[in-house]
Amino acid sequence: MELLLTKFVKILKKSSTALIFLLPGLLLFTVFIIVPMIYSFRISFYDWKIVNPEQSEWIGVENYLRALSDPIFRRAALNTVIYSLVTVPGQMILGLIVAVLLNQNIRGRTFYRIMYYLPVITSWVIVSLLFEYMFSGQAGLVNYFLRDVFHVTSENILWLADPILTFVPIHLLGIWKGIGWTAVIFVAGLQAIPQHLYEAAEVDGAGSKEKFFLITLPLLRPTTVYLLVVLTIGSLNAYISNLLITNGGNPMDLTHFILTLMYEATFTKLDFGYGSAISYLLTMCVFVVSVFQIRMMTKPIEN
Amino acid sequence: MKKQTSQKLSRATTYFLLTVGLIIVALPFWYMLVTSLKPQSYIFEMPPKIWPTEITLNNYLTALRKDSFGLYFMNSLFVAICSTLATIFVSSMLAYAFARLDFPGKEFLFYILLLGMMIPPVMLIIPQFIIAKQLAILDKFIGLIVVYITMNLSGQTFLLRGFFEGIPKEIEEAALIDGASRWKIFWRIIFPLSKPGIAVVTIFTFLYSWDEFPWAHVAMKETTKRTLPIAIALFQSQHLTEWGQVFAASIVSLIPIVVVFIAFQRYFIQGISTTGIKG
């Protein structure tokens, strides 16, 4: 009995040390991540009144149904999906090319690496405004190149006033900003490939094309899966570039992303319940997409 | 002989492609710099010049003094430094507990913590806003700082835990036998041994707090306490044509992160490749 008691006290003593180390972090994590997750789930079932939360009315899944039948939401979802389909492969293909180039023994590697990484560390606000300026209709740099240098068009293209064309700068920005990060992850993956595999292939007379498609690409599969998941999640969460370049869905609410719509519903129209429902719908999509992608990409390895 | 020429050719192709990529990456930055140095009357000149003809620092002086970007710069610096120091403190303690100490529910808690790396951050903004409102920390620096610490917690704890686990246990065991407390061991032995890990945390957290927009955008309506990203975005929406000043402020706000990045880039690349955290 006494032994048990001392054992218990010992465990408690041990945990109490741990508790001191854990407390600040777990406290913050609970207050600003765990509680918000649960809280926002609850809000999404209410017609939430931000000024008087007590008067909020339980409306069940009404917010969710409203979003799913709202043409503006549907358009925003479509815009977001297209953004993913364009920018994720764009970043991955260009990132892989840059990684393969940088992974050779070249002079000025550090310099190239820093330069390619510059867009990644620059705030979304700055690069979004920069692209907005470059794509401006009247005196934009892009129109100048297209019209006067390459003679592709005879008139200025009004990129930012058109609900389709406005995605050109947004998509290009999404790819441009992400290449550096994608390349760094690919370089790490490339360096994990054992060098002797290439040497053995060379002995067997394989050219660089065979080496790339038979060794590099298959062995990069875990890196590729990882990037596909992370970049897709990132693209579904895209928000700042769209908010600044389209000024919140202009023209005519046709150019929203899911999150700019969520932002507008919540902080402009103060419809917190609807906003929460939108963000939960997005989170569910993120979850489904990542599970699906991981399943799909890991299966063929078994064969 | 033939192999050598083909090698030279592929080398030339490598440099050529890298340089083309470099121009595409750098051109927007160069154009931003040039625009920030142009007088306002040249902002919409046709054809747009990629080489400045008339250089002036007026945009910088106006932005920093009249438009109070000097103040916003200091706000950003304060928030980023506080967030970074606090994140190092909190996440290294968490990481040490997960790396070395025993307590019930350890594995479960760790998985919960990792969940924090998977939740889309913007999804949390609405309830975080409501909670911050109830805690009366909206429109205050502390409201930005606590959220920045929390959003970095999962990733940085994960990174540091891996780092601490790489330190040989024998060092601590000797100190434990000598009767040192865990607390003392952590601060006197483990922490000083982990400088490279701490460096990685520093860069990630500093960059994050310096660039963060969505939370600051909703949580900071107090004009004098704005951080640079919101100040720049709001300035542009109010002065649609004053691109020179927008970009002058942008260039100034780029300086600290470029300096930090170049100084620590080796650690940084290492940190990204081992943890995959986005900068």
C-alpha cells in the first residue's frame, strides 16, 4: 500500500515538472486553436448576433444550405478549384525544373537560391499590389510588352476589369510566389536519392532522360505527394491576392475565392454564422482532398 | 571527347535556364524599385521605363514621414520581435517536455498539437476574433502577438522536438545525478546547445509575424497601431494612384526580412527541408 502511494506521488511529481513546461503552450493552444475550432462549429448553426450573442437564433444547417445554393458561393468555389488546378501543377513543374537545375554543381548556387526564394519571403500584400500595378490597363508593364514589344495585341487589355482575365495576374502570382519553396522541398528530395543508383544506371548505359524518368521521378514520389497535398491546401486557402486585386469580388461578385467571400460575409456584412459555415465547408473540402490525394498517390507503390 | 562537349552544352543550358528564371523572378522586384524612385508624374508614363531616368527619394521621404510608415515600421518590428521571442520561449519548453519528460497522455497531446499544422488558419479567424473581443485584446499589440505565437506553436514545437532528441541523453543524466532540476538543465544545458534550432525558429516566426495580413486586418483597427502589411494595403486602397509611395513603403518593409533571410539562409533551407514548414 505504502509502495503504491509513493509510486503515485512519484508520478505526480514527475508530471508536475512536465506541467510547468507544458502549461504556457497548451494554454495558448487551447484558447486560440481548440476553443475556436469548437466555437466556430457551434456558430455555424446559428443566425449569430455579434453584438448580442445571447439573442442568436438556432437555425440548424440553414447556413450550409444557403451557401450551397448561393450562386455567388458556387462561383467562388469554382474560381478556387480552377486556381488550384492551375497553380498547383504550375508550381510543381516549374519548382521541379528549378530544383533539378539548382541541384547540379554550379557556380553562384547560393545567389540563385536566394533570388528564387525572394518571392516566397515577400508579404502577399506587397506582391499582390505589385502584380496589380504591372497588370493595370492603361500604363501597365504587361500591356506595354504585349502591345509595343511583342505586338500580340493592338489595344490595351483591361486585365482587372474582366471577371475572367483578372485571374491571369492572380494565377501567375500564385505560381510565381510558390516556385522557390517548392524547389527547396524538391532539392531536399533529390538529395535523398542515393547517388549509386545513378552510377549503376550509367554503367547500364542509361542516358540522362532515362535516369530522370526511371530513377528520379519514381523516387521523388513521397516528396511529390507531400507537395501536392500542401500546395493544394495552400491554394484552397488563397485569399490575400484575390482580396487586393479584385477588391473583394469585383466585378459583380464574380471573382470571389471561398475565403474572400467568407471574409465579406463575416466582417463586412457581420453575418458570422454564414461565414463560419463557409469556412467549415472549406475545411471539409481540404480534409477530403488531402485524404484522397494521399490514398491515390501512395497506392501504386505497392505494385 | 564527344561526352565533354555534350557536358559543356548541358552546363550552358543549365545556366541559360537558371538565368531566364532569374529574370522572371527578379523583374517585378526591379520594377517595384524603379517605380519607387520615380517622381509621381512619371508613374503612368508610356512607355513604362525599366531603367529610371530621373531618380528621386521623395516617395521614401513622404511615405516615412507624412504617411507615418516610419511608425508602422516600428509597430511591425515590435510585434515581430515580441512574437519571435515568446514563440522561442513557449515552443522550446513544449518541445523539451515532448522530447524528454514523461507524463500521462503524452502521445495524444502531441497528435493534437500536430493537428494545429493542418487546420487552415483563416478558418480560425472568426472565433479568434470573437474570443479576442471577449478578452478585450482587439486593437492591441498583445492581441496580434498571442495569436502569432499560437499559429507558430505546432510547427516550431515539432521542429525543436526533433532537434532536442538529437542531443545525447548522457549530458543530462550526469547533471540529473548531480541533483540539477529539469528546469535548470533545460535553460543551462539544452537551450545553449540548440542554437541552430533556435535560429530556424527565429527566422520562421519573424518572417511570419512580419508578413502576416489576415489576422492583423481584422484585429487591428486602431490607426496608430497598424503593422506594415495592413498599412500598405489600406494606403493603396485610399490613394489609388500613388504607386511610388506604396512601393517605397514596400521596399522599406522588405529590408529587414531580406537581411534576416540572407544572414540565416543556410539554417533556413535546412529548416524547410527537414520540416517542410512554409516560410
